[in-house]
Amino acid sequence: MSPWTLSWVVWLAAFGVIEGLALANKRPGDTLSEHVWRWFAVARTTPEPDGWTRLRRFLLLAGVSWLSVHFLTGGWV
């Protein structure tokens, strides 16, 4: 196993442990999803998001979209 493969496996394992602990303790604001929702103001109570919030949400959508296409095309994009 290459050092890079081992590094990714360790990274994924660490994520699994962190997320698993967060899910097990059931406290608000500890999972990755809850952090992303906070960082990108998903649960805002105001009906119309401001420009900064729109930009952050667009960057999240663009990044996740690119990553999905990148994985599905074998790196062509």
C-alpha cells in the first residue's frame, strides 16, 4: 500500500470516528452536516439571503457539483 493510499484511509477512518461520535452523542451542532448548514447559512430565518450568503451557497454548490462530475468522469473535468 502506498503512503498516499494509507494517508487517505487514515483520513477516512478519522472522519468516520469523528462523525460517528457526533452522531452518537446527538448534541446539536456537532456533525459535519450541521456545520455545513451553519457555515452556508442554510437554516437562516430571514426570507431573503444577503449577497455574501448567496455567494457562499453558490461556492458550495459549485464545489460539490465539480467534485461529483470529477469523480464520475474519471478526472476528465
